[in-house]
Amino acid sequence: MLTRDTLAAMQQEEPIYSAQHSRSLFQRINIVISFIVIVMGALSIQEAPYLLFLGIGIGGLYWFSTAQKYHLYYDRLAIHYGRPRILEIPLDSIIDAGIIKMPFTGVLIRRTDRAGALVRPQNLEEFVERLWEAIEKNGGPAHAQ
């Protein structure tokens, strides 16, 4: 858990690279569906009040599970989800990072201590290049255990 002093120090430090999340068509449709269900729930609050809660639940799940932006610092990668959720990955825990092409494209980051992370910045090639530069400056990739 981050302390108040750690958060204050992080806010003063400038990232060496920042990128916005690339939204897919599915994610855009999810936002629209959530909004429609909230409006339907608000209009029919007497007959079907559960629609309002369902729409808020869908929107909340989207908010907390979808990255908004990525900040690369000298010693870590910070993935900002909906406030207040921030995932920090120390660069010395990254084993490998590369572009994957599946039904969707993204950058798969393999870590030593936890499961990998899939990130989807707008410019994949530049993100991977900057990430590897920072990893090399930080002592190179971690070794798989």
C-alpha cells in the first residue's frame, strides 16, 4: 500500500515517457451500454430499480479494470486505472516485454514475482522501445526463476 509521503514524492517526479491507453471497439461499446442501462434505470426507477445498479456496476467494473494511461519512470512502470487504482511494476522485476498479436494487439510484460501484465498503449513500438531503454539503464532484465 502506498503511503502519503510516497504518493507526494511520486507526484513530484516526472515520468520519462507517458502514453495513453488504446481503446478497442469493445471497450467503447461497453461504455455506451453502461450509459444506456443507467439511463434506462433512472427512467424506470419505480418498475426496475435494479437497472440503475446494474449500469453503475458495469461502469464501475470498466472504470477499475481498464487502464487510462501509462507512465514510465527510471525505476518503474506505473499503470493508471480509474482513480485511485495504480499498478506499479518495478523495472528490475521485468523478465521480458514484447508486442503480441492476438484478436487484439498489446504489449505483454512478463514479471518474476507475479503474473504478467498486458498493456495497450496507443503507439506499441515506441512504448516497447522506451521500456527496454529504461530496463537496460536500470540494470537489464530480471532472470526467470
